[in-house]
Amino acid sequence: MVTTRFFSNPGPDGLPKTADAVIIGGGPAGTAAAWALERAQPGLRIVLVEQGGQLGMGSSLASLENFRTCWAAPCLARMMQRSLTVFQNADEELHPGATATLSRKQQGYLFLAFNERGAAGLQQDVNHLHACGLTHTEFLPASEVHTRYPWLGERVTAAKSDPHAGWLDSNALIYAFAHSTQTTRYLLDMRDVSIRVQGGKVAGVATASGMIAAPLVLIAAGAGSRAVGRTAGIELPIVVQPRQSFTTPWRHDAFPEDSPCVISAAPFPHVRPEARDGAIFGWEYRWNSRPALPGEPVQEYLIEPRWPVEHFKDPRFPSLTLALLARQFGHRAGEGFADPRYLRGIAHRAGYYVSRDHTVAYRTDSNGKRHPYHSQRAILDGWPGIDGLYLSVAHVGHGVMSAPAAGEIIAARMLGNPLPDPVYADFSLSAAYVERDAGGLSLPL
Ligand SMILES: Cc1cc2nc3c(=O)[nH]c(=O)nc-3n(C[C@H](O)[C@H](O)[C@H](O)COP(=O)(O)OP(=O)(O)OC[C@H]3O[C@@H](n4cnc5c(N)ncnc54)[C@H](O)[C@@H]3O)c2cc1C
């Protein structure tokens, strides 16, 4: 039985007039929600509307597609462990044959230090992770790094290893979620949909071809979510930040195909092997290090995303990343990451990280003063004041790796079921602060 159904911008005759739930956005968050909703309540009539001509047309296109389990905040650690279980058992959890399509590689993550202070920080991270039960993470002193990974060179003073980490094909994951559903309809090329609210309740979603009446609507539109929220008369508490990545079709000989993903020291340029001969690079490059006007604060986050996001591709990003890695590893011109062959045939991408804003991520001190911080926690919750309106947004830099658990959490919320784990309450709008939920690739201590 062919059950998954895709339609491109159906006219009034083809548009479903009613649904049990409408999901807006067909990235990892939206498709995972469809998968989890159907699993929790088989037969649910779900309509997913995606503005692009195919699923996964948002930030996942720029993603490094990595996953890792070493997260210091319990809610994030639990979320990633559950998601990894799904990746590792994709044939049973998603659909038969999904494992093959995901092309999962579990070659680990290696966070590097280049001095004694960095080494001490990694040791502390690992101590904390062990105390949290993540005993598979390892602290590797310099001698062990040099024995296991001689190609990294003599400058590395220590490493933190997450041997369960790895990467997969994010587009295949999105389609695996979709193909695992039976009763969800996928409407593509759906531009300008808007949420209709009546009497404090969701009434459905209006499209150019008519209305889809539904009691439940999920906003899962990545960086487009604030604009979607406005159609329901609300401002979502999220901000966006452009990020870049690039793939090279070539890799220097010493950098092996079975290498872990290497996270270098601050400012954390990272690289992993890609395909047979290539590599994929990223780092948390400050896209805007100067104030717009003299004296103004540096604008680190944007309220309004600018489209197309490619506007934020800095042409220097690939050469800067390579130069940074070459400097950290001590590669001279023509060697390792300083080999000019890296700069040929680059595919350079940009996408947005979406995060909680200062109204839903802050610590309160003993004087009652609020201190905003950069939270890594998604918002997986209902919107207070509008019955039936839900959010799966702010997946920051890990919305691919966290997608399965995020789908299950929001499905539980939407169906009024208990959360799969009580710690997932930390993804609610009202959880303003959670310990060790900060930083990105650097673990907060
Ligand atoms: C450079 C970079 C590297 C990254 N690396 C990793 C990584 O290694 N591992 C990891 O787990 N994550 C990574 N991420 C983060 C990850 O890509 C995001 O967290 C994830 O894509 C968020 O999923 P999402 O579904 O919320 O949003 P998106 O992936 O942005 O998907 C949103 C979808 O909604 C659609 N949409 C938007 N507006 C509308 C609308 N009005 N109507 C209908 N549809 C709409 C979009 O077309 C898109 O298909 C990275 C991101 C970037 C930018």
C-alpha cells in the first residue's frame, strides 16, 4: 500500500478541507512531528504544508549533519540519546530500509586542546559528563591522542572524545520521517499560508486554495517561524543568527576517511571527512563583528531573517576557516589545511541558527535581576492563550540530531499525553533557565 502522499500546491479541489492537525514547515522539526504524532495516535489526519518544492528547504541544507551525545544539560543529553537510539534502529523506529538511506557513520567527535588550560577544561568537561552518567565520553591526554590519531600532530595537548557521535544524511532523515507516516499528506509549494484563530482557539490554516480547518496547528518553520506566528497575531520569542559551512571535494592525504569529526579549540573551527575524498567544514564565525553605527552594540542576533540567507555568505569564510585550522595545527603553506587544493571546487552554504530570545532564556539573580544567556534549548510547547497552537522552534545548531526526540516531545504536548521523560519540561516556554544550557560546541562549566 502506497500511503505517504505528496501534492504540489493543490487547487481548491485537491486541498484537504479538514485535518486533525496541520504542521507548518517540512524540515527536521516538522517531519519528525508528523512521524511522532502518527506513532502516538495512528490514523491521525495530518496535513504538513511546506513552502518549498520539496521537504527540507531550510537550515538543514547548510547543516554539517552531525550528531553527538556529550551535552552537559540533562534535558539535552536525554534528547540526543533518545534520538541516537532512533538513528541506530531506523528500520524499526522509522521504516524498513531507513537505516540504509540514512548513511549513518559513527566515527565519533574529538574536541581538541592546544595548551594546558584547554586540556584542564576538557578534563573538567569529561568529569562532569561522567557524573551525569555519560561514561562513554573520554578524556585523552596528549600521548593517547598522538597514539590514536597521529595525523593530528604534536601541537594537540589533550582531547575529549565522544565515541558515539557521528553524522548522517539529513535529507534522507527528513524523507525517512515522511515515508514512515501513513496518513499524513504533504502539501509542497505552499506559499503564504496563515493561521486562523477564533475565540482564543486555533481554527485552521488558510491557503491560497482555501481553508484547512483543524483544531491543532504546529509552527515548525525554522527561521520563518516568527513570520508564521504573526499570522496568528503573536510574536514568537526567537532570534536568528546566520551560520556558514562548506564542503570540499578534496582532503589532504593524512586526514583519514575514518577520522572522527574534529572540533578544534576556540573559536571552534570543525571538520570531518565527507564522502570518500572530501571534507565538510564549519565554525561559529561571528557574522557581524562591527556595530551598524559607531557606538551601537554589536548586533549578534537578528529578529527578522533576511532572505535569501545566502546574503550572509562571506566569500572569505572558507579560506579563513582553513587558515585558522592551519594556524592551530601548525601547518605551513602548502601543508595539511594550508594546501591550496582545498580551495578548489568548494560548495559554500549558509543557513540560520534559530534560538530563544532574552524573554525566554535568562537567569534571575538574588536581586531579581534577569541575565539573558544563549540557550541551546528548543521551544517545544503550546502557545499560552491560543488553544491548539504549538511550537517546535529554536533548534539552534542541533535540529537534525535532536529531531526524533523533539518530534516525540511535541507530539506528546499536542495530544495531551505525558512527556516521554519529565526532564523534557525544560523545553517549555516557561523554563527560562536550565543549568549548563549555554555555549554551543564549548561545554559550559
Ligand atoms: C551552518 C549550519 C550547520 C549546522 N550543523 C548542524 C549539525 O551538524 N547537526 C545538527 O543537528 N544541526 C545542525 N544545524 C542546525 C540544523 O540545521 C537546524 O537546527 C535544523 O535544520 C532546524 O530544523 P527546523 O525544521 O526547525 O528548521 P529548518 O531546517 O529551517 O526547516 C524549516 C522548513 O520550514 C519551511 N518553511 C519556512 N517558512 C515556511 C512557511 N511560511 N510556510 C511553510 N513552510 C515554511 C522551510 O522551507 C523549511 O523546509 C546546522 C545549521 C547550520 C546553519
